[in-house]
Amino acid sequence: MGTGTLHSDAADGADERRREQRGWYFYDWACSVYSTSVLTVFLGPYLTSVAESAADADGYVHPLGIPVRAGSFFAYSVSLSVIVAVLVMPLVGAVADRSGRKKPLLAAAAYTGAAATTGMFFLDGHRYLLGGLLLVVANAAQSVAMMLYNSYLPQIAPPEERDAVSSRGWAFGYAAGSLVLVADLVLYTGHDSFGLSESAAVRVCLASAGLWWGAFALVPLRRLRDRRAPAREAALPGFRQLAATVRDMRRRPLTLAFLLAYLVYNDGIQTVISQASVYGSEELDLGQSTLIVAVLLVQILAVAGALALGRLARRYGAKRTILGSLVAWTVTLAAGYFLPSGAPVWFFVLAAGIGLVLGGSQALSRSLFSHLVPPGKEAEYFSAYELSDRGMSWLGPLLFGLTYQLTGSYRDAISLVAFFVIGFVLLARVSVRRAIGDAGNPVPERI
């Protein structure tokens, strides 16, 4: 075989890899609108208002006969959705490992979530239980889809490209979130001129996120390709597969130590994402338009932040950059405790601080973990990673809801800074270079 043929094959392989990478970015573009418009901006305050309209004279609703303060219903629903996701993900991960056919499973999860989100158009009146059910389905489906999506990263990007590819994926997602939020802001603030009530405008914004998710999910489903699963991966039921993966990880204790650190600090991140709008509307008395502008600011700065932290990682290493972002998270949330009510300017300052570190801390965690995965075990290890992502993410919302249930105030829930402090300490103790070597991977010059 001639040298020219080898170069041609290499070029063709690089072109195919870049094509897959571009398709992979588009799943972030598709699904991040759900996280932004639905989970972060509209659904928390709106579902809370629906629950409050259905509440008794003491401010309680009674799902399945259980007394729940209406202001806690959204947080509890988020917590339940995470528990459902944790139960489902090992089963789906085992099927993906056995068959090597991740793409049909990704399609099923994505379109289940998109359909549930579109169904939120019918959330009106006293239908808080319908809202809770749709939230649980959509959020759990999103978690399963992200597990499958993340597991493509080691297959489509060599080690030296992963920080950049992961960061670009997050940047694509935040760019889509910004674009749709601008449209949402126009629709919501001008709802009268569109012939819509305020409630109808919110429901259109919720449903449109589901339609966007379903439409743009077609791009990665066309471009990503499945790899045949090795024969050794055939066969364990979901939780036996998870147990086998954990046993394998026990031979790599530093990989497990990283997952523990990530589990803790990511719970703080996920709680901020899902509960910030409730804090702004209920505790700080800020209007929906102010919240949309604040989240739009987060989205715009998160694009720049994800790319900037990616560049910092190339210079200082991913671990140091993540640790720096956790310090920034701690300072920003601690400041949030002292925000005065009815002062949108200070809420915007807080949003700017969150935006600058939000995308980068998540993108770099994903790419750093990809170096700790033994070759040939990408799917099962990323299943465990997504379980770490979601596995304790029920605790933050649960504590947030319990704090309000017990104190009647959301401000005390800012104690969530503890998640970032503990996560920092745990991550600082992990020898990343040794962990990469233990996994059998080459150690990058900067990590």
C-alpha cells in the first residue's frame, strides 16, 4: 500500500471523525433548550403557581394523600425524577453494551423527553399532578439520553481533542439556549400583542422547547454511528452490569475517587440550575421577565466561559481549572445569600458569576473523566459517570425543598455551598496522573 493511500485513508478518517463531532455537538444544541427554558426558567415558578392554586387553606397540596407545601412540590418532583433516572439508566446502559446499538436507545430517550415536554402545553388550572408527572418523565428521559450521548465522546475524539470537543458541545448548548430564550422573552413580554394570556405564553414556551428538542435531535441521529460491541460485553442485566462496573472500578480507586468528588460538586451545580428561578421569584420577588433576562445572561456568558475554561485547561490542566471554578462557585453562591429582595441588578451580577463557570466546570469534568476510562470500556464507565451525575442530584433539590418546608424561606438553602467546598476537597486529593496511568491510558502533558 502506497504512502499516498495511507495519507488518503488518514484524511478520510479525520473527516469522518469531524463529521461525527459536528453531529454530536447538535445533540447539546437540541436538548439544552429543555434545561434552559423549561427546567431553569419557566417550569419552576409556573408549576409552583399551579400547585399554589390547587392548595388548601394552609398552603398544602396532597399528592397520593401526602401533605406537601405547594412551594416545595417542584423541588420534590425534580428529586423524584432523578431517582427514576437512577433506576432506569443501568438497564439502558446494559442493553447498549450488549447490542452496541446506542443510537436507537438515544432516539427513544430523546423523543420520550421531547414528547413529555411538548405535553406541558396542557398544564393549566389545577393540574399540578400532570405537571409533576411530565417533569419526572422528561427529566428522567433527558438523563438517560445524556448518558448515551456522553459515552460517544471517547469514540469520536482522541485524548488530545477531548477538552476542546467537550467544551464546544457545551458551548453549542448554551448558544441554543440563548437563542430560544430571546424568542421566549419576546413572546412572554409581548403576550398581549400575540393574543395570549400570560399563562398561555408560558405554556407555549414550554411546549416549543419540546418541539425544538425533537427537531434538532435528528442531526446527531443521522451523523453518529454505532460501533459493534465486543463479545465480552454481552450480557448482564442492568444492575448486575452496574455492579460489575463498580467492581472493575475498585481496581482503579482513583477513578472512583474522582467520581465521588464529581457526584458531590455536580449535585450543587444541578440544584442551582433547577432551583435558581424559584429562588428569584419566590424569595427575591423578581418578575418572570427579570428571570428570563438573568438566565439569558447566564447562557451568553456560559458560551464564552466554556470556551475560555477550555483554553485555561490547555495551559494549566483540567484538574486545576475545575478546582478554580469550584472556588468561584462557592464565592458566588455565598454572595447569593445576601441578595436584597426586589433588586434585579444584583441578581444579574450573580447570574454573570454563575454563567462564567457553569459550562466550563461541567465540560472539563466530562473530558477529564474520559481519560480515566480503560480502553474498550467507554459505554459502561460513562453509564457509571452519568449515574454519578444524577445519582445524588436528588439530594440538593430535596434539601432545598425541605429547607422551605421547615423554615418557609428559600434563603437558608444557600447552604448548598457545602457541596462545592466538599467537592473541592475531594477532587484536590485525587492524583489524576496516576489515575490515567492506572486506567492504561497515555498521560497528557497537561492534565
